Amino acid sequence: MDPKNKKYCGFVSSEQKKEIILFMEEHPELKSGKFTQDFSFKTAQALWIKLAGRLHSLPGAHKDWKQWRKTWQDLKSKSKKKKTEIRNHQMGTRGGPAVADLNSDDEKILELIGPVLVDGDRNVEESSCHFTVSSLNESTFNVEPITFSPQSNHPTSAGKCLTTDDKYTSIDHLTSNTSNRKKTSRIQRLNKTIQANDKLIELTKEQNNLLKRDVEAKESIAQSLKALVEYFILKDKLSSIFSFF
């Protein structure tokens, strides 16, 4: 059977999962899948092929190296999802179905990928937006200043009293700016296309001029040769006449 058409199947066994985790501990540069100057794609591919050989010696699934790489990605995603579900369940009312605890494999996987990829960087504060709406009547509504945090990166913006007749002028202005930027980008791309077409037309004209000159030169040479032939013919005739006398 052609190896390219070979289908791999079977379920990943517990032994194979543990072997994958062990291999990632031995090769930490492989766990993230990021390439550097010292860790190229070919190096990673060789390691995955090596891991596939070790996994095939164990009972369970039989896959190529790309499928085993996808298996590792799935294991990371499932462990992170389980950790998130447990955390959300603990922070909530604990209602709904119970969430399964992390097993030893999940804990090792989460330890390998690090807390930042699981929970995010806790040293970075998320921006927040706070609105305070005052009394609302039939014609106007007031919006207090909008505060973004952290303030050092997001300065406070003054609020504005809008009326229903304004038809959300501020929002329309933002939408208009976005639309104008898109139009400008399209116009710039169109101008570049036009300039490229103009250059192509100029090159075509130059090529046509060169071809025209070439044809004219060849026609001139042909006429010269024709005149030369006629000259020799006339010369032969005159020679015959003079020789007769």
C-alpha cells in the first residue's frame, strides 16, 4: 500500500499520553511549537518523527508525525478548557453539572505550558469602560464622562449631552471616519493599479515602436537589395549590347 494513502486509526492510549508528556519535558522547545534561529522547522519535524516512533512501540493509536502534533495540541486545549471550567464553577454558584477534577496528566500538561497561557498575565490590567446615565426624558439623555483604566494608558474623555435630534452624531462621526479610511485605502489600491497599468501601456508602446523600427529597417534593406539586383540585371544587358557591336 502506498504510504501516502495509508490511513491511521485507533485511540490514543494512556501510555501514549504519558509518553507525549515525558517527551515534551525532555524537549521543552517543542511544546510551544514556536521556531527560533536555533530551533527550525526541520529540527521540530525530526523530533516529532522520533516521538512517533516511540509512540508506535506502545499499544494504542498509530499516526503520522503531523497527526501526533495535532494530538498534543488537542491535549493542551482540553486541559486548559477543563481548568477554566473548574475555575468558573468555583467562582459561580456551583450549580449545574459537576466538573471533573484535573488528573495527573492534566496537571503536568498545564505545568508544561505555563500559567500565562492558561490564566493570562495577571500583571496586565484589563481595560474597563464605565457609563453613568442620568435622568432620561423624551428629548435628551446625559452621558457622564467615560473613564478607561488604567488611566496612564487610557486618559479620561469628557462626556457629551446628546439629543434625539442629533441622531447619535458622535457614533456617526466614528462610523464615518472608519468608512473614510476604508474608502481611502481602496482609492490608494486603485491608484496603484492604474499606475501599474500605465507603466504596462508605456512598455507596450515602446515594444511596438521597436517592432515598427525593425520592420522599417528590414523593408529598407529589402528595397536596397531589390535596387541592387535591378542594377546588375541592367549592367548585364548593357554588356551584352556593347559586346554585340
